[in-house]
Amino acid sequence: MNQTHTGSCLCGTAKFELIGEFKKFFLCHCSRCRKSSGSAHCANLFAPGAELIWLSGADKLSFYKHQETNFSRTFCSVCGSNVPTEIKARGIVVVPAGCLDTSLELSPQAHVFSGSKGNWDDGFADLPVFDGMPS
Ligand SMILES: [Zn+2]
Ligand SMILES: [Zn+2]
């Protein structure tokens, strides 16, 4: 079923609407996702056949494709936030879950490229949880 989702970057320059359906939701621990996010993994939604409409900031988007790989990402050139990437050759839109402003009915379905994860990336389920930064 098609749904409309909206999202934006941190500074609010880039705003988008996505019409379609998220079919997959993966936490990717590959080295490219680690480097580009600076974190343990990316949280990517995959929407085949979805329509991506830029409501603002289309002229401020930057695109990076990693040499000789399929890895690419689109980001706001003002604040650096990852935003959706339309992969036309595969007819798919990849959406970083963190940039969505609408809620999701889907939960992550799998950790992928777990073999590439950082040696500190383990046992997160056992960590204490705080509402904010502990003092
Ligand atoms: Zn921005
Ligand atoms: Zn990855």
C-alpha cells in the first residue's frame, strides 16, 4: 500500500516527500556505512518504485558515489545530514530512517554486513539506558 512519508535534514534546508512503500529496513554495518555515518551502522529503508519529491533544498544536495562500488549517498551540503538517494538504475529509493519526520510502522528486519562491524560494536542490548546524557 502506498503511503506518504515526509522527512528533512538537520538544518531544515532539504525537505522531501516520499510516496511509496518501504519493503526492507536494514541496519548496515559495512565499512562504507560506518565511515560515512561515523557510527556503528546506517539504518536504511528500501522503497522500490517509490516517488521521491524534493519540497525544498534540491539545489543544496550533494551526491557521493564511492569509486568502483554501488555505494552512494545524498546529503545536505549545508549540514551534512544523510537524506534519501534515488538509485534510478535499480528503480529504488534508499531512505536513511533517521531523516524521517513521519512515524514508521516497520521495525528493522536485520543487521547486514555484520562481518564488517567495528570491534566495539557488540553487546549494545545489555547497556544501561538514559533518557538524556547522564551527568
Ligand atoms: Zn541540512
Ligand atoms: Zn552499508
